Amino acid sequence: MAEQALTIIDGPDKPALQWSLTKPESEHDVHFRVEGDAFDAHILRMEEQADGFTFELAGLLTSGRHKDAPFKALYSIESRSGWLRVASEGDNSNAHM
């Protein structure tokens, strides 16, 4: 599967991520700003790392040019930054990672 790497420059806090994970309604999506773009996402998996600030995330993008694409991310709630890998347009084979 082809992926595109994006740098997260701002994103949600921990409670917002947890709320998105536990609530399937679209009003609980979170917002990420990446270099040159922004989008909303629904979190399907959230794994806290040993430092307590970094999380491995997986989910679906719900807005923007990558809408409905699955993504994986490594995200710091401390710096509100990280990276995100999104499946290339037209490849939704892992929509429920």
C-alpha cells in the first residue's frame, strides 16, 4: 500500500482523542493541522507510549482531500505535533486497521 507522510503541526489534547475513540458519532472527530493543510479524523485505536505523552494512533480521516482514507500516526500531546501516514488516494484497503 502506498502511503503519504504528513507532519502534524497542531492537534487535539488527550481528552479529545479519548472522546473520539469511544464515541462513533462524527461530532466527536478531532482536528489535525498538518503542513499546508488541515483535516478531521476519527480515532479507532490509541496506544499510549511509556513517556505518557506520546501516542500511536490509527483511524480514518473524515474531511479534506484524504477523506475516508485510513491513517496511522505517532503524536505527542505535549508538543501537539508528530507525523501521520495516510494511505494514498483510492486505497482504502485498511479502513479498519
